[in-house]
Amino acid sequence: MAKEATKNILLRLDPELAERLQTIAAVEGRSVSEVAREAIAELVDRRRADTDFSRLLEENLTRHEESLRRLRGDG
């Protein structure tokens, strides 16, 4: 990964999953962070192409817009 700005995120994993992640990183000669970034990027790409996820996103946006209108007193 290029030297670009990053954001630190605390990620809690159960011990078994953490061990598996560390094993994968060790076998591939990469850092745990690199392996986790790759897995997360793949998940995000899959969700972006998922029509069910897009529908849920739209539903959430609509619900939040309605909440904002109520808070402002618009509706």
C-alpha cells in the first residue's frame, strides 16, 4: 500500500478468528493489517454490487431523511 493517509480503527475479533488471520498473514509474508484491508476492500466491493444491499441502503437513507425532517420540525 502506498504511503497515503490512513485511519486507525480498533477491530475486535474472537481469538480463533484473530489466530487464523495472523496465520494467513504469516504464510503470505504480509502484515495482518494488509490482509485485513484486502478482505475489507473485497467485502465493500461485493456490497456495492449487491442489489439487496443497495435496497437496504436506500431504505436507511429514506428513514434518516424522515428523522431529520422531524427534528427540524419540517414534517
